[in-house]
Amino acid sequence: MTTSQSAPRAVPTGLGAQRPAVREARRDLVRRHRSVPADGAEPPIRVMARLITDLERECVDRGFDPAAVRLEIVNRTIGDVNVRLIDECDGEEGGPRDYRLLADELGIALPGEDLHGRPASGKGYQWLRDRMADEERDLLDAGYDPRIYDIQGVGNPLLRGRLAADMARWGVSATAEQVALGLGAGDCIDKIFRGLAASARRRNESPGALLFAAPGFNMPELQAETYGYRLHRVHTTAEERFKLTDERLTRHLRENPDVTVFYLTVTNNPTSLAYTPGELTALMEAVRRSADRGHPVHVLADLAYIGTGRPDEDEARMRALSSVPGAADRLIYVNSFSKTFSLTGDRFGWAVFADADLSAAMRPSWMNSVSCLPGEWQLRFMAYHTLFARRPELVEKIRGLYRLRRARLRAQLRLLDEEHHLFEKIHTDDDATIYLWCRLKAGEDCFSVLEKTGIAGIPGSTFGYSDDYIRFSVGIHPVVMD
């Protein structure tokens, strides 16, 4: 008896022949994925990221040319900006819009590392390390040793003082004692929920509920649930520009006296739409009125994308947020360098408590979760803070890259829509963040978009919303117009 085996699939040669083969592999994998029932255990964002990883691995196994794969499979799921992959130069080589230099300027590229055919100078990389040594000397002179336990666990006072001083440009008065460091904004938010829940338990009360406007970054929902909070999700509409109005907030607080925390993203992920100063003032007035009725609520203000938009508009938003007496002291600000400076992997985050007493009450949450923050990490955090203070043009350069990529991706999606008829609407943004938010036509979803175009986005359910919507990130890869 003979056993027949299928012959290895022949790999076509040439870019023009391989691209259809990659499309076939893409279609096959998406259809295989659809045939497997989802168990709901894996978040949609992870499902799409894993699907892309599996597809890229299969293309490697089949021996496809990486250039063909790059043109036919694009990961627009996760919001990281991989500065090593930046290849855009919008103007004069070596000029202010030569974004290829960012990896070197930000000190991420290793000395001599190949950056699209040119070696990195390593000047930024070396400057950061030299600066870290200077920062450590300054800390030791101030009586703080980053190499031993920090009793409070909230980070060194020099860095916290600098971050507090930064708030003054937005009209927020804070001291170093009102700042706590964390391993990214997500870590800070987790510790805040932990601390508020612990304070409630000490009063023999439940943590209460979190008010969350959808669509929105929903990791805080998952974190809050872990600490026993109930969830109140308010669905906003396209007519409201996906923003919570002060009327709806007022009504919801009246109807739900268990709400203790209102999570507010000043500039939204996934929609890339920002609250206006007037809208923020109105929301904070609603918070004040609720407190006057005996229902105080903490406002957890996520500033992740403040700095990615127009500076004057961001400043106006922040000043409005803190402008309402009787409500401003309810604010807890959370920020990071992840998106504004494309430093996601470095995990530089911090929280600022408008209420000094609340800041003191939160310290056990930090102390009981980390004991102390890594010394080397704090020194690098300080060095980057100094870098951006001395070279503000880098901040504008990063904003310019985001703006360029959003415009290019919007143009690419419109061209693809003409061919495949995918979108009901490609929403405009407020010139901020690294995302585009689109409504799909009936019958389309994130899998059909991937199958037809090779672009992987994230379904709206990731953000507590409808899968009629999809979010694309401009972060990981440049936009290649074919």
C-alpha cells in the first residue's frame, strides 16, 4: 500500500506574483478563524492581534517575500508607534519633518543601528545615559538614593516636583506630595481604584460604581471590576460626537447614587475626538452640583492624548477642566509619555491628585503594590523629562508625524472604500491621537475588512460599543500608498 502526500506548495517568484498568493493566504486564514466559535474569553483586540501574528507567521513558513507581505498585511490594531520603523520624510532630508531621525533623536536607536539604510549616530542614546548619571548625582545630593527602598513607594521627590510644576501651565497648583509615579498610566489607574476601594472598605462601605462613557478605552472598566466596583456604561452617539453631555451626566448621577468615580478621557480613544473647553466646564459643573446634593464623585481624568493635538487647544481644555470651584478638587489626573512621546515600552506614567489629603490616602496603594519603583527606570524617566524640556521641537515633530500618518491613512481608506465599499463613514478627528474611527456598512466587520484589504483594525466592542464601528491605529507601521 502506498501513501500519497501532497507536494509542498510552490512559491511564486516576483513581487507581482507573490502578492496574490499572500492575499489567498490572508483570505484562507480569516475564513478558518470564522469557522471556529469564539469563546469570549479573549478580548477582541487580542483576537485581531493574534490573527495578524498567525498570518505573518504563515507567510514566513510559506517563504513569501517580506516586501509582498508588508504590502498585503498591515497591523493597525495596537496603538504603539514603533519609531524604529518610521520611514517618512516630508520635506528636506535632515529637516524638521524628516521623521526617520526620531529614533536617533529620542535615544531609542542603538549606536550604529541601521535606520533605513543609514547608521544611527547614537548621540541621543548616549545623551540619555550621561544624563541619567547626572540625575542620580542630583538625587543623592538631595538625600534620595534610588538604589534602596522608597518607604512611600511613590517615586523620588525631584521627578515628582518637576511633574507637579508642569501642571502650572494648565492652571493646576500641585506639589510633589500630590504626585505619584507609576509604570504607565494603566498602572496608576489600577492603583487609584485599589486605593479608593480600600478607603471605602475602611469606612465599611462598598467601592461603589464607575461611570464610563462608551466608546472609550475600557481597560479601567476591567480594573475597576477587579476591585469590586459596579459598572455604569453610558452609550454616546454619533450625533453627540461620541461625547458625554452634561445633561446626561447630571441625569445619570441623579439616577445612580452609587457612582463614586467618573472616568473621563479628555481626548478620546478610539474616536480621536476631544471635549471642547465649554463641554468640559459643563461636565465639571454637573460634578459640582452632584456634590452640592450630597453625592460627591471623583473625576478620573485620563490625559493620555493631551499633547498629541494643537497645543493652544489642549491648554484651553485643561484650564477649563480645572476651572470650576467645588469640583476642581475632585480631579485625579493621570498621564504618561507613552503616546505623546512615542515611549510606550518605557512605561513612564504618573498621577496628580488635586486634593492633597486624597494624595496622602492613596500612598498605601502604591506602597503595598510595588514597595518601591525601579531606580534605573526613575533615572531614565528624569532624563527624558529633561530632554523634552530642552528640546520642545521634538514634541512638535512627533505631533507632525501623527498628523501626516492620519492624513495618509484617511486617504488610503477612502481609496479602498471606492473599491470595496466598506465604510458608512470615515469620521473626522480633532487633529489628535493616533487613530481613525469608522462606521462600517451593513454586513461588514473587522474580519471582512482584513480579508478584503489586508488591514487589521479593532472592532467597536473593544471599546464598549458596537461592532458596526472599527478603529485603525497609525502607530505600528507607516502608511504605504500602493
